Amino acid sequence: MATKKIYLYPVWVRLWHMINALMILLLILTGISMRYSTPENPLIRFDIAVGIHNVAAFIVTFNYGIFVIGNILTRNGRYYRKWRKNLATNLWKQFVFYAVGIFRKEPHPFPINEEQKFNPLQKFSYVIVMYLCMPLLILSGLGLMFPDLIAYKVFNISGLVFYDVVHIILGFVISLFVLIHIYTCTLGDKPGTLFKSMINGYHEEHE
């Protein structure tokens, strides 16, 4: 059985992805600790959790800037801009494949190639998370550092409460996305195939 390799992940994308993944996991862990731990039974001591959370948040913010600039200046950005026709139909087709077809060993409805790195469901979720949720998460985190700068003046409510609610909701959405993302990364030809792509840059398929 021949193996087809396509170079889809340049070095900067792989480094960005690895740093982002590690920092997001730290943010989730410390965020859960700060939210649900008690002084008597802390998952991570509160002051330490806050410190780690803030440092990881700064790195994620800086890393996000690299992501946006990189997608503007390199060909990687086309994977987020170029859309297939009939989006709703394609999203449903991909969902049905993940829910049923993949377990029946059916062929992938949207094979990966050099022009289409993502299937429609991946692209839709990545665009929502990376270009909507992430900026709002970063802004709400900054808002927690300066809680009354905007919220009180605009909404006439405590900025701390406003930004905290927004930050928690977005944190939950991104945490759910990370779990689904990790799961779908096990759905390659072999469980480790897609993870390997983030090491050597090549997407592999058996023909």
C-alpha cells in the first residue's frame, strides 16, 4: 500500500501550534483551579495558578499575533479564506461522515490536498474559534485586569462581573473545541498519523 505525503505544515505553523496547544492546556488547568478549587483543597495554590494563568495568557496573546500576521503574509492564510460552494450541505455531509461514515470505512467526502487543508467542518470551526472566540477571549481577559474601563461606562454594570462571565463562556467553548480537536486528530489512517504531521509537516494518506 503506497503512502501519499503532502507538505502542509511549515515550521512556523508547527511551532505556533505546539506553543498554543501547551499554553491553552495550562490556561484550562489553571482556570479550572481558580474557579473550582477551595483554600482547603486547591488543585493548584491560588496565587501560583493566577501567575501561571497570566504568563500563559500573555504567551497565547503574542502567539495569536504571530498566527494572524503569518496567515496574512504566507500562503497558509488561503486555507482559511477559500471556501467551497454549498457550505451548509458540505457541513452536513462532513458531520454525517464523522458520525457514521468513518465507522463504515467509507471514503472521506473531502480528501485533503494542497489547496484544501481542512474539510468544511474543520474550516468552519477553526474560523469561528480563531477569528471570533480567541480575540474575544483575549479582550475579556484584558478586561478582567481593567474591569471598569469599558463595562461600567457602556453597560452600567460591574466590569468584573461582565468580563468574568464572557471569559468563562468563551473558555468553555474553546475547552470543548480542544477536546473535539484532540479526538478528531486520532481519526487518521492510524491513531498517531495526524499527530505525526505536527512533527514532520507532512500529511500522510495510504492509497
